[in-house]
Amino acid sequence: MSSTTASGAGSRIASSSASRLSLGGHMPSPALRRFAWGVLVYFIAVILWGTVTRATGAGDGCGNHWPLCNGTVMQHSPSVDTLIELSHRITSGISFFSVLGLLIWTFSATVRGHLARAFVVAAVAFTMVEAVIGALLVKLGLTAQSHSPLRPWYLALHFANTLLLVAALALTAHMLSRREGYLRRNIRLVAPLGAAAGLCVFMIVGVTGSLAALGDTLFPESSLSAALAADFSSSSGWLVRWRWTHPTIAFLASVFLIWILVRAAQRRTHWDNRGLSALVLILLATQYVLGLMDVLWLAPVWLQVIHLLGADALWAALIVLTARLTLEPKEAAERS
């Protein structure tokens, strides 16, 4: 009797442990989670330096050579533009090795079916696409003050890929930080089409913002009145007349954001989303203020960098909030 009881208890304990493991009881090490979030922060820093490179016209600082700079490894008496472009290339190279390290560490520290594996693979893929697009911009001469009709399209593709890369890194770090609901078989999708459509709208906001910034770089104005007149002048190029679409689409995208925040407030989920929702609201309000300052002050470089930093932070926070609402642990979804 005693042996049978002990055996039954042991079986229940083993079954309970296996159940907790399958539901998400095992977490990667804190070091891996910190590294994942650190890689995301580093990538955003690289993106911001890329904005400095574009806004200062330093994109041709290495000529049309890639990956070498001006055809050589060592630079003798380099110009300021060369130093800016070269430093951007070096930091971008480091970012590739950092995401590759994250890939290896994630696969070695997680079980099969862990969603972080899928997202970190996507992050590596987007990083490689980023490098290819950057190389094409250089080789085709679509940098500095180039007015080529190809440049806006390459820039739009470049920024769209950047947003997908940031999203993949944010989701990797988020999934590595989850205690439950990180395995494919243990999550349930909630309103995925609405979330995907809303995120696509926010990507369009980002892309129109990058084109507006390019217009500010190529066609600077001396005063606010001159800038507004150029925006609606039939004699202006389409890139200048395009600038007004960015704030307009950004305003329309707020509808999706309101939907997300209402769902976060009303729906009982596995996580307490009040803090993250408040952060998203603060970042959104900050973006509207920075956008207004951009218009009034004619988009100086330092303000463009701060505006992009806010946009990247808002995008990453929105991605995590959407994941919390859309990719729910099955047990939490059933309880709600």
C-alpha cells in the first residue's frame, strides 16, 4: 500500500512537472533575456546613427565602394563624412554578429517549438536584407544629395525592413521573457487580422515619415511659410508634396492605437497591461509633440534623431503590447 501510494505520488509529481514545463514553467537564463533586450537597444542605436548619416549627407563618405571604404581598409586623413559613414558601417557589422550570437544562444537555451526561435531567425533574415539594401544604396549612388527617382523607393523598402527587424527583435526578447505561452502548441491567437492590419498601418506611418525626412534633407526650406507653400505647390516635386501625408496617416493610425488600448483595458489577460499601455500613450503623445516641433523648426538633424528614437520606442512597445493581447497562453485565454 505504502509503495503504491508513493509510486502514485511520484507519478503525479512527474506529470505536474511535465505539465508545467509544457505550459512554460522553464525560462531561459536572465543573462540571455538581458542580452536579447540589449541587442534590441543596440540595433535602435545603429538605426539612429544611420539617420545622422543620411541627414548630414555623409552617406557617400566612402564613395560607391562596399564593403570597403574608398576601396581600402585603412583610411588616411579621412573627412568627417568618411568617419560618419565608416562608423555606421562598423556598428552595422557589429549588429550582425550580435544578432547571430543571439540566434545561437537562443537555439541552445530553448526547447523545440519555442516562439523565440522563429522570431530570432526572422531577425537574422531581416538583418541580412538590411545589409543588402544598404549596399545597393551605396553602389547605386543613392546617398548624400542624390535626387535619383529610385532613392525614395529604396529608402521606403529600407525603412519598412528596419521596422520588421525591430519587431522581430522585440518579439524575440519578449518571448524569452515569458513564463507561459512561449510554445507554439500552448498559445491561442486572438483577433490576429485586426492586429496585423493595425501594425501595417503603423508601418505605413513610419515609411511616410522616412520619405518626409528625405524631402527635408533634399529640399530644405529657410522658413515655415516657405515650407508650407512648397508642400502644396504644383511646381514642387512629389517628394515635397508628399510630406503632408505623414501627419495625416499618423492621425488615422491613432484609431488602431485606441482599439489596442481599449482591448488592453477591457480584456482580462495573463498580464497586467496597464503599465505598458500607459507607456504607449506617453510615447504617442511625445511623438505628436516632436512632430509638431519638426514642422515648426524645419526638422534639424538632432530633432530628427530624437523623433526617430521616439518612433522606434513606440513601435517596440506597441509590438510587445500587441503580442500580449494576440498571442495568449491557452489557459489564460480560456479563463478570460
